[in-house]
Amino acid sequence: MKIPQLILVLLAVAGVISTGCNRGPESGAVGADGRPTIALVVKTLNNPFFIEMQQGAEAAAAKAGVNLLVQAAEREIDVERQMQIIENLIERKVSALCIAPSGSREIVPVIVKANEAGIPVLIVDTRADEKALAAAGGKVATFIGSDNYDGGKVAGKFMVEKLGGQGNVAILEGIPGHETGDARLRGFREVIAQSPGVKIVASQPANWERDQGYNVFQNILQANPEVNALFACSDLMALGATEAIAAAGKTGQIVVVGFDALPEAREAIRKGIMAATVAQFASRMGGIAVENATMLLQGETIPPFTPVPIELVK
């Protein structure tokens, strides 16, 4: 190879190495374009609810002129993986973290790490455990989300009315100890307890997953054939349960109420497969989270809590 050709090759290789090292917004708080990078870490992107949240965040980021990085674990129950993702983002020095925690208590150590790194943390959809956070000396800038307790009460009131005050109810819970599911359960149970004719005959976790919703409710039906109503703490579990109901030849005989108002759940309601679901507007949550993070980075004050409304869809 001639010397001039060798020099050209070396220059080309150097250019490739330089380009490879400059990874834009993923490499630090400010991207190559000079704009801040806001990270949104959701529970999973295998759930339409969190896809809607991502879409809302993307729209807000485009409007605000900031870079957005969205990451998630494969499964909603993989709390450890979510924590690893957040730790990596802290090491990469993103400008702000918007997190929908998979575990309310488990998330606390990485919140503290973000605090120590000077990265503001905004919590979305599921609250971090306040007692654990205070004990660890951690702080969050704000919480953006719906009142899941009130949502559970809305579902309970509809259920009692739909059953005419008489019925046998089963419940599909989320992940045990998870703030979101626990709050929904608490609200629902409180309403049902005030109606003596409506009895909860079974209540089991299905861990927010559709296939578990199918398997768990199939077992509940076999053990409790008198069940004529179901409250599922998420639509994915409710949709799985409707498949178990169809397999048992009981479609239309069991009142099914879900939570999240996913498009497929809305379609199931139109078809009479489900009776209702509780909407909580994931897209709006994602949008507000990015808007608030942008305001923080600009030195503006944001409210400690931004409520996102809930609505019964039937």
C-alpha cells in the first residue's frame, strides 16, 4: 500500500472511532446537539398502557426540544432489571429520570443514588414508598399519576350496581405488595364491604400478566363455579380471564371489570365480553412527566403532585 493511501485509511478509521464514541444523547446529560436528555423508565413495553405513556412522553419531548430515552425491563415483575437500567442511566449522567417503579420499596436505593448524582427524579403512575424513601433520606421532585384507591372505589361501585347488590366476586390482584395494585384492591374492597349481598369468594395474584390472568382465573372458576363477577386490577389480567371464561362456556354470564382502559379492553366492552374498565390516561402521564422534567432543568418550580383524572368506561 502506498503511503498516501495508508494515511487516508488511517484517517478514515479514526473518523469511525470518533463517531462511535460520540453516541449522542445516550452518552451523557447533554447530547451532541446540546439538548438535555430525559430518561423515561417504565415497567415494561409489552403492555399497551406503557406504550401509550411512551407516546405521550415522545410528543412532549418533541415539543419541548429535549432528547428522550425510553427503557424498560422485559417483564413488569422484573424489579431487579429495572433497577439495573436506572443505575446505568445514572452512570451515563442523564439530565433527569422519570420512573414508573416496578417496586415501590425496591426503587428507593436507586432514587438515593440519583439524588447523590444530582439527577432529579420524577415518579410516574406508581408512588415510591414514602416511609422507605424518608428513612433512606431520598427525595423525588414530584409524583404524576392517578388515585388508584379512588379508581378501585369507582370499580367497586359499578360492580355493586351491575350485580344489583347480590353476587359472588373474584379478584385478580397485581404483584403482592405493589402500591398500585394494593391501592386499587383497598378501594374496591372498601366498597364491596358496604354491600352485604356481594361476597368476595376468591382473591389471587396474577402479577399483571395476561397468561397468568387466564391460568389463575381458570383455577378460580373450577374451585368456585358460583362466581358471577370478576374485578381484575389491570386490563391485561382481565383479558386473560375473559379467555378462561370463554373456554368454560360462560361468556356473558360473568361481569368483568378491569383497569387501565386499554384499546383491546374497550373493544371487549363494545362486544359485551367485559362490562367496564377504569381509564387513567397513560399518555397524559408521560407527557406531563417530560414537561415537568423540562421545567425543572430550566430552573422552574413544579408541583409536588400532579393528579391525572380517572374515568369509568362502560
